[in-house]
Amino acid sequence: MDGYQLIRSIKAGHEQVPVIFISARDADIDRVVGLELGGDDYLPKPFLPRELVIRTSRSLERVYGGQRSQAASGTRSIAVPPYAILEQARTVTDGEGRTVELTSREFDLLLHFARHPGSLLEREQVLAAVWGADYFGSDRVVDDLVRRLRRKPPELRLETVYGFGYRLVNP
């Protein structure tokens, strides 16, 4: 199925769903056809990730306006003292407002622990949440990622439960 068939299918059942085309096809006619079929925007490759974020935010604002939830607007924050996790912005700041630099997987892992504070999480649970249910490989990849994560926000308290998994300990 190509993008044009996909948008027809989406719009047939859900006319209000915003659609942004991302395509290597950048001819004027391709853009026009994509927009005529109901696309809200058309972004040719290569593009800047920040441009996609801006265009997505504008499309959501146009379609949903003030109905957007706090999480979708980028203001939802999870506190893991002394850190604050901004979900939509995918950033972590310390108590002094400095950004803690994390890779995408490290951020996903921290977010998963922050959503389950104090809960004992098995490696398999973490694998499914961070790598996806179709991950094929050793569950020891979780141990490596936890080790790397512990180095970056030094005051983060991740407890190891040997032979089982990990738990985020609240201070």
C-alpha cells in the first residue's frame, strides 16, 4: 500500500485525524496530490527533526485546538527528586535546571521507571516497554542500559534485585 492509498483509508473512517506526509517524493505534483487527498502537511525528505516537531504541533493545534491534554502539549512533568522529566520534550533536568543528556533509550528507560516508582520490574517487563514486544536478543541488554543510565543522573536511585530486575527507589 502506498501513502496515497493509506490516507484514503485513514480519511474514509476518521476524517478529522491529522496526517503529515513524509516522503522522498518531493515533486510539486506529489505534494499537491498528498494535500488534495486530505493531508494536513507534506514534508519532503531529508528534513530537520525540529521542523517535524513544529509542523506536528501546529497540525495538532489546528485540529484539536484547546482540547489537547496536558501531556500532548508538552507540559506534563514527572518528578523523580531531584530530577524532573518532561515527557513530550523528552528532557530531564536536575534540581538546578540543568539538562541531563540522555540517549533515546536511556530516556525511555528512565521514563518507564518513573511511571512505576517503587515497583519491582522484571527485565522482561523492561524489555517489552523500552525495546518493544518483538525484541529478539538477550535480556542482559537491560543491565547494560541501567548501568549507563546510573552514570548520568548520579542521584537517581535504581535498586538492583538480583536475579529479578530493578526498582526506582524514591528518596
